[in-house]
Amino acid sequence: MNEFALIKRYFVTPNAQGAGAGRLPHVALGPGDDCALTQSTPQMVQAISADMLVAGQHFFEDTDPEQLGHKALAVNLSDLAAMGATPRSFTLALALPTLDEPWVAAFSKGLLTLASAHNCALIGGDITRGPLTIAITVIGEVPLTQALRRDGAQVGDDLYVSGTLGDAALALRWALQDPKTATVQTSTTVQTRQTVESRMTMPTPRVALGQALRGVATAAMDISDGLAGDLHHLLAASQCGAEVTIDTLPVSPTVATLPVDLRRALAFAGGDDYELLFAAPPQQAARLTHLAAQVGVKITRIGHITDDTALVLRDANGVVIANDYRGFDHFSE
């Protein structure tokens, strides 16, 4: 099977929503030509983001391909969620070391199942031979004046995160056979372990929550490299500081059983959570509670924005603790 036959069989299919009978209305021309053609909606701007996943760097080479297909798109949809954008289309560039058709079939299933759930059409891309690498560019739409950005946080705003933090980082430690987490791994049920591991392998992009935050949140971003690092990005963009009560960070029952230092490290600096971090005025608290209930996503207030430029951490008793935490950085030394 050659490259073009592979694309036609596994990526230009009805559930790709970019071609054939399943083509979404905004796709004027999908895969097969030099470019795709899409139609923009009046009064909307495009939100565009790209992410690359490299075997051995972002995922284990023996990762289940269906889960990998899901995650490859999910991490991109999470960026759209952070802007309050509605997913519309995406492109896929895929490098494969060999043509393993069962692997491609499973990868395609995971990828396109999530795409269909968000009405996000695969409109083009490329497949080549090389070290296993997945590069996706996702395109969404959002009203210009309602786009959630990193630079809008105001002094006095409350800080929130969605969902729970730390499970993906714990699952990675299990996969790496970390002795510090071995006890909790062996003492939990199979179902509990699978739940924790799914947070790493099949994250849930908070698209509905991001859209609900339009006109309510003053700033937002997704948590991919760990709250410790990503919060710094939001504060730098907004030119402000924050105080965070580290012991209020929401964690799962499994992470909650860990020693306090390890729990804090996983929740604050673990990474791969793909939850939303956002700021909002205190007077929006009741509305936020209502919106979160509507979309079925838990949100937790973790601190507030200050007029300083520092990030101050406090424990459950309000005592300031050392901030030695760092988010993930591909090129850290």
C-alpha cells in the first residue's frame, strides 16, 4: 500500500468529516488537492494552534495506538478550549517508521472518534517515512471580543482550575517504575489504576467549559507543562502576580493518599493535565459555579491575582512556603 492509498483508507473516511457524505458544511474542499478550502463564519476569528508529539519524548513507543490517536488531537483541542474557541478543522502530519496497517487503523480510530465528537473535520496533511512523529494543526473559531487570552488577568481576580491535577504525572511515574509511588500503585484496584492511567493516555479537552467562560473569565490557558510553569506564563502575559494555596489544588482520591510533598509536586508541577487555568472577578463566583455545573466540569478556586509580579505559595494554614517547583521545559538544562 502506498502513501495515498493509506490516506484514502484511514484518513479520508466519512467520520473524518472533511470529505464525502460526512463532510461538514464549512469544508468547501477537503483532502486530495494542494490545499483544503474552508469557509469562515461572519463576525468570528480563527484560533489556530499546532502541537507535535515525538515517540520517546512525549509518549512511549509501545503506547496503544488508539489511545495515542485520541491524545494527539486532544492536546490540540485543549488549546482551543483555553481560547474559548469552537473546534472546526485540523490537519495531520504523520511520520511512520514502517507501514504497520493495524497500527494505523487503530490510531485513525482514536483520532477520528474524538474529532467526530467535536465536529472537527480532518481537512488535509501529509504522511511520510521517518521516526514516529505526530504533528497536528487545529483550527477553531471564536468571536474576536470574547476570545480568552493570557494577558487579561486583573488584580483582585480569583484563580481557578478545572478538574483534578496530578493523575497524569502519577501515571507516568508508575510507567517509569518510580519507587516513591510503588506502594500506592500496588495497593489500588485495577479499576483505580486504569482511571489514573487514562488521565495520561486519553485526556479530556475542556472545550465546553472554555466556551462557557467567554465573557466571564478575564484570562485563561490550558495546563500542559504543569501548573507551576503555565501559571507563570499567564502572570507574565498579564504583568501581575498571584498567591496560590497549594493545598487547595484539586486532586483525585489516589493522589490525595500520597505524602504531602509528593502530592504537592505532582499537582503543582506534574504536567500533562490538560485542564484549564483561568482568572475571573470575585463577583462572577456564583455564575462560574452555575456554568461549571451546566457543562459537568468541576472547578476549584486556588488563589487570587496580586499587584506584585511574584508567585507566592501558601499551605493550608496560610503559611508561605518555598516555591522551588518548575514546570516541564523541553530545553531545560
